[in-house]
Amino acid sequence: MTRKIIAYILFGLFSVSVISCSKQLADINKNPNAPSDPDPAFLLTGVEKTAADNYWGGTANYSGSQLIVQQWALIQYTDLDRYIYTNSTFTPFWNNILGYNIVDLNTIMDIGRATNNPNYIGVGHVLRAWEFQLLTDAFGDIPYSQAAQIDSFATQQYDTQKDVYHSLVNELDSALSQLDEKGASIGGDRIFGGNISNWKKLANTLKVRIALRIADRESDVAKKWIQEAAASSYQMTSIDDNAKFAYSNSPNWNPVANVFSTREDSRISATVVQRLTDLKDPRLPIYAAHPDSVPNAYIGVPNGLTTGDAAAYGLTKTSRPGAYFRADAAPAVIATYAEYEFYLTEAVARGYISGNAGDHYQKAVTASLNQYGITDQTIVSNYLAQSAVKYDAANYKKSIGEQKWIALFGQGLEAFAEWRRLDYPVLTPAAAGVLNGKMPVRFIYPGTEQTLNKENYTAAVAHQGADNTLTKLWFDVQ
């Protein structure tokens, strides 16, 4: 009995020590230059920009997912285009979300509670849901329920992807209940300029997005969530509802403009050029630029070439992404009306809601064209009339998948998730890829998780499967 009492005392002391260490770590990680009473408007602008940069730039997008789904290609230093990754390749994407953005969003929500401004709480929930959705789409099982709580957890457990998606819909429902157009205003919003109605529309769009992520796993749940969103009066109805972060000039410029100001590694993929050329797609001059020495052509680079083979194509003879995407103030697009109409197309096709799938599909394609200023009705009608563009009810995944892939140009992470879910378009693996003719279907965890969070990392790998790019995630059924 005495030994048991001593053991309990020692265990208690150990627990206190761990908690104390966690709190010390939290104190150490506090920014001494940060204000003790932060302004939520200032924080919101910062977190929106960091999130937009993380989504629109870096190895998660133009040097990662955009290469996998063959929107862009590399013409120099082509390892990433050949699926050659290190355990630090995706670390910035992971750290920016879990180490910075979620922490700041939690602070914004705490300030909203302290100042009785539920709109800050609601916006925080929407942005948290989007950030965690990006993270689980890319990696699978991730820290969620214990994330950004270093005061309580020195290391964070991983939640299953299924549980994360369910929790995110709960967050979006909380956002919809908190957001109030007649409530207190919010400041610092570079996405919607403080328009609470648009934040509610984005919340419903993300809810439908997540619902269709799980549709091949939990169809009844997906149907319920979509019906709830479709019954709401807050739905995207035009391109004016598009969610996008507004950039300006350097240093607050679009990360694509930033990278092209000093580097020439990237070109538009030959896959995009060929597909848009075949379809006589009027978006081609927007997505691709004429090569410097070939002024009347669009010439893409095949994905996954060796560095030598890629260099042979020539920097001046190949197409950069279009000027629209390389402009300083080009927006980082988060979600669009076109995307929402594609979701409604699929929801009707699956029998989740009533309506005409073909009509929603045409609205989706039209909205994508309109998004880039293509509004001439003759051009739009002629494009939709092509047999290769018309909606095929017998294979709705093919029709939606191929056109959504075009519409999501620039949004590599979302295109990557939808390509895995819908299995269209059919893509040819990288020419000199290192995966034996296969293509990546997830990101690998940061190496720091293996060293600093080993126990939880090991448990996640045991549950999900090997930590490599060929392990399919829970939502990716086929």
C-alpha cells in the first residue's frame, strides 16, 4: 500500500511537471514584440494574408499540388515535378496553419467573446474550418482537437480524417449561428470587406464542399449536410459572391507575382495547353502567356521531365502562366460561385437535392468564364455547345471533374482534392517520375513530427497507412 501511495505521488508530480513544462514552452513561444491587447482587425488582416499566401503560393500550391494536377510544370530544378520530396518539403504549409494561423484565429475568437462581438467568432470558425480542411485534404489524419493548445498539450494527438471533417461542419454550423448582419461590425477583412452575408455564404459553400468530400464514404451524412446548406437563404448566386483575398503592391503582393519577379522555374503545363486548345477554350489566353520568342503560340512544358530535358524546351520558347495570375494584385481565390454550382450539379446527380443537374452544370461553366471577363453570350454558348463540353448525365463525375479542373486553375490544393475524389481528368504521370508510373495522392508529414511528436505521429501512421505519397486518404475511395 505504501508503494502504491508513493507511486501516485510520483505520478502526480510528473503530471504537474509536464503541464508546467508545457506552460513554459507556451511562454517561451510568445512573441515579446506582440501587443498584450491585440487588435482583432489587425490580427484578421494578418491571418487572412498568411492563409492566402500559404494557399496560393509555396510548395503546397505552385511547387506542389499544381504540379501534381498538371496546371503548372517546372522547366528548371525539376525534382518536385518528378515527385521527389524531402521530409521538409511541406513543413512550411503545415507550420503556417498549425503554428500561426490557428493560434491567431483562436485569439480573434477569444477577443470576440470578451468584447461581445460574435461576428469575429463566426469569421474565426469559417477560417478555421477552411484551414483545417486544406490540411486534412493534403495529409489525412491531423492534429485538430488539441491543435494550437500548447498550454495544455506539449504534443498534439492526431484526429482521424473522418472526425476532422465532421468537426469542421460543426464549426461551420457554429459560424452560421454566430454571424449576424445586424450585429457589431468587424475590421481588417480583406476577403469580404466586413460583409457578414458573404461570410455566411462562404460557410455554406465550405459545408457543401466537405459534404461531398465524404459522399463516397458516408452518403447519408453528406446528403443531410447538403440539404441543410441548400435550404439556407445564404448561398452563392453570382461571381460577386466569390471569396478571394485582395492583394495590392509589393510587399503585399500576390506570391505568384513575387516568385516571377526573381525566378523563371515555372511554366504552364502542356496538359492544360493541349486540353484548352482542343476545346477552343477562351480561357487559354488568360491562363497562358505567349512565349517571348514565339509571340503567336501557347507552348506548355510536359510535367516531370529531367532537368536536362526540361531545359531543352527553352525559357524563351515556352509559356509562363498568364499575366492575370502574375499581376501584383491578382487575388488569391478561396471559393467561387462556379465551384458552388458544380457542387449543386453533383448533389442533384447523386439524388441529394431536386433540380436539373445540366442547368447547374451550365451555370458553373458560365460562371467560370465570367470570372475571367468572358461574358460574350455567343462565345459562352458556342463553348457550351461542344460535344466534349456538354454535360453527360451518364458520367457526371467525368463532366464535372474535367470542367472543374479547368475552373480551379491556380487553386492547386482544391484541384488536387477534387481530382482524387472524382478521378477526372485522367492524367498521365510525370514523364520521369520516381513512383513507378504512379502519381501522388497525399502529402508526406513534416519530418519534425517524427522527432518532436513521435508517439502521436506513429499512432497516426499505424491508423492511416505508410507515410508516403501513395497512401490513399480516407475520403479517396476509388
